[in-house]
Amino acid sequence: MPQINFLYEFMTPNGYLPLGYQQKDLPIIFSETNDRLDIKPNVSTRMVRDDNVFVSNSTEDMFNVLSEPINDCSHRVLMQDISVEQLRDDYNILVITTVHEQGITKYIKSIDLDDLFSKKTLSIFKQYDSVRLVFIDEKEGAYIYEDEFFKKFQSFANKHNLKENKIVFITNTSNIKQIYQDFLNRNNVSSFMTCDTINFCIDDNPGQNILRYEGTTNNYEINSIVERGTEYSIDPRPTIGGTRKKHFLCLNRNSSRFHRPKLVLDLIGSDVFDKGLVSLFKTPEFDKFCEQEQNVLYKLLIKEKYPFVIDYDDPDYVADMHNYFTKRDMWNDTYFSLVTETDVKSGPVFITEKTIRPMIYFHPFIVYGNPNTLAELHKMGFETFPEIFDESYDTIEDENERLSSIMRSVTKLCSLPLEDLHKLYFSVYPKLVHNRNLLVEFTKTQRLRNKFLHLISL
């Protein structure tokens, strides 16, 4: 069976040095000896250049993300040690990854891709089909992929006469394949790279966390959850029982993303705020926003009253395990989730744990996010809820019109007696079970592993 070899050019006391660094980038104490620095690495640390240059995870973080599902066949290999047999028979990848604070689009547009390689590595990359250049963008956010971004890869591929499978771009953006195809069509050019999605917020993490909490795996300690006791149980299977306290749940941890306080403002203006459980935490960015003259309404209706707290007043404590776990009572006390995603602009589609949380907790959901969010969820096999919401909002490009459409559905549902909403909720309960089971199935079938292996073996 072929191995997966993560390729590096140097190794330092801080770990393997990622692609794009040269020996001259190392401190003199490490670089004046030999090309090979045979010192046991500490993989928990990161090598960085400076604040103005792209910062990589040393590829160690990405290796650790992938090594659990593929540790039967994956290895780190220094370029000077790789054999002809490995180059001929294995999957050999040179990886560049992002960190949360930086986007890959600006980085790609600012560099010459040739500068990533030493002459020897570039020669091997061009000579052997098994060696792929893989960009993995884990950053949370929805990018606008401008033509200049793709043209940088196109120029590099044309210069070195590369097949389209030699460059692989993996991102959280759910519709990247369509965005790339639109670029090809718009510029009337043939494909020169592979673009696809691995959604790390969906493909593996939710199912892992459910399974780990339920005790079906034993390789992960969740002390922070255990310390909080049964209030953080993630499997409070709904019972038909009595009606719940509120109509909806709307979590807005970060008010610096201004589409969230805008939605809260609409909830207040539509007289449905008190029909739900709504959170909104204080941020300096939103406080400053409210002081602007044109935003006086936010100051009058929100700033003087917020923060709105449902469970804990510490934003770092309200969620755990990358925000998948929250206090269970808020879900048991409400019937549906009004989700405010990371981004709402038109173009890219970015889906995070914010949309996944309702699936974990058996909630129908309506999403104020990028247009076509529901369409992308359908492609993954998830069920949505046209029986409850008017889901035509998903195709509305203008974010303000989309929010207005969402608010009409929310307002209509909030006009129902809780007894009627109770019946409506249980009418879609099979869908709620399906969505949660699908998250677990993604993990059990090693969806992330299989997608990654597929992309590097095309």
C-alpha cells in the first residue's frame, strides 16, 4: 500500500521546517553545520518568519490533524532522505497551510511560487508525478477569490508545464469548485490545478466529539466538559412531554461581526426578541460602531442593554471543543435555532460549527449566512426544513433582503402558540435524527481521510 510522505527540507529543534523556508532563515546556531539538523523536534511549537510574511503551521498542525485517521500509512520525510522508490510508489506532498489569523489569498498574490522551492526540491517536484504541492486553507472565513489569485497558480503551472493534479488547493469554502470553474469559463482557459473542499467543521470534528462524549472512543479526555457536569450532556433526546419555554435560540458570541447585532436589532424591532433566548457579547469594535451618528439606533436599542447572556458571561467559557458543546438547557427550552454564521456576503459559501451545533442538539435551523448555504448542506446529505421556514431566502444575493426574508419566517413562527410549535417541531423530528446521525457517520466512515487521500491521488 502506498505511503503518504509529508516532505520537508530541514529539521530544527522546533520541528520540521515547512516549505518556503531556506537554511538562511534559521538562526546561525542551527544553520552553520549541515543541511540536515538531526535533532529531535518538538512538534508542539511553530516556526514563523515575521508578521509581514505568511506564517505556516510548520505543517505539523496539519499533519497532526490528518495523522490520526491516516497514521497507518503517513510519514514525515526530509527531502535529502527520500528514495527513488518512494518517489515512484508513494504519495509525496509538499504542504503549505494557513493559520487562523491569516488568509491565503493575500499571501498567494504577494509571492513568487518559485521562491517556495529550493532548486533541488523544484527539480524533484517537476520530475516525479507523485510529488504534489498542496495548499490547505483552514482559516475560518469566506473569501472572495479574485482572478489574480488563480492566475498566480496558472502562471506557475504554465511556466513549468505542470499537469493539473500537481497543484492541489483545499479550503473550507464549500463552493470552491464552482468558483474555480467560473474563473476558467470567464477566462476561457483549461484547468491547471485541483480545487476542492474539506470542511473541517463538518467532515470530522462534530462526529468525533459526539462519539468521544458518548464514550464510544477512549482516546480523548474531555475534562473541561466533565467538570461542568451533566449540564453539558450533548444527547438530551427530546421527549414529547410539555411545551418549552421559548420559541427560538439565537447565539451571537461575537458582536464585532456587525451582521449579528443587525439581526438582533431586527428581532427587537419586530417585537420577537423576548420570544427567544438571544446572546450577544460585548466587543470594543461594536461599542465603537454604536458611537457613530448613523448607528444611533443600535446604541439606543442594543448597546445600552447588551451584553445579552444566556448561560455564562465569559465568551471563552460558553463553548468548548471548538464551540460544538454548549449548555444543554438552552436547546431543551427552545424549538428552533436562528443561526448567524461567520459571514453573509454573496459569492463564497462558508459553513461552520454554528450551523452544525443545532444538528448536534436536535434543532431545526434557519441560517443567516452566505447565499446557497442550504444548497451546499443538501449536497452533503443534510436535511433542511421547508415545512417550517420559507427557504427561498437561501437564493437571495442581497444580504439585507435575505435577512428580511429570514425575519418574516421567524416572526411568523413566533406568532404561533407554543403548543402549535411543539407539534410542528416533532413533525420534523426524523430529520433531526438523520442530521445528527450523518455527522457521526462522516467520522465512522473516515470522510476527512478519504477526501484527502482522493485529492492527493488524482
